[in-house]
Amino acid sequence: MSLNDPLASALSKILNAEKTGKKEVILKPVSKLIKSVLDIMNKHGYIGTYEEVKDIKGNHLTLNLLGNVNKCGVIKPRHTIKVDGFTKFEKRFLPSAGFGFIIISTNQGIIIHDEAKKKKIGGRLLAYCY
């Protein structure tokens, strides 16, 4: 398995496990970015908690699933977005207004697009989930 984009790999594993009705999934490799995205998804009720398991071959995450993810994925290429440019990408990646979120990397950390709008900051698009 090619791991050119660990975040894309993690999100596709989550989506596949959700579609097959599994209750938990193991994600490998582990990174700060993946943990930040999982924290956001957990905060908004799409996935359950996760636990980092340290082993000889490198760490992995055991993630509990709630069955709430309809679709999630990374946004490639990682477009730079200004404060007034969110609407275009909301229409492209989310099914309707107020449903789901786009995850953005900003100079104030990794946040969802609604928070970025409130704070009036731009950033780079990372992923979406609904």
C-alpha cells in the first residue's frame, strides 16, 4: 500500500469501515495532522474517541466509529483560500449549506470553515466531512 498521503489514507480507511458497519478501525501511520483532523471530527460528533497504541513497529490509532460519517475525504490540491472564497468550496465539497464542514489549516491552527469565517482568516483546504 502506498502512503504518499497519510491523511487521505486514514480518511479512506474510516469511510470504508463506516460503509461496512465496523465499530472500530486501526489507523497507521500516526501524525499530528491526522490527530487534529480526528479531534475535529470527534468534536462535531462524526466519530468516537481514539486511543494511541505504542508498539515496536511504530504507533497506531484505534478509532471508535459511531456510524455518522456519510462521506469524508481530503481536498487535493490543497487550495489556498481567502476569507471571501469559502462559498465556492462549500458548494463544491458539501451537499448543502449548514451540513458538514471543511477542515482548514490556518496560521491559528487547524479549524473548520465556519470558525475561519468568524475569525475572518484564510488558509489551506485540508479535508471535508459530512
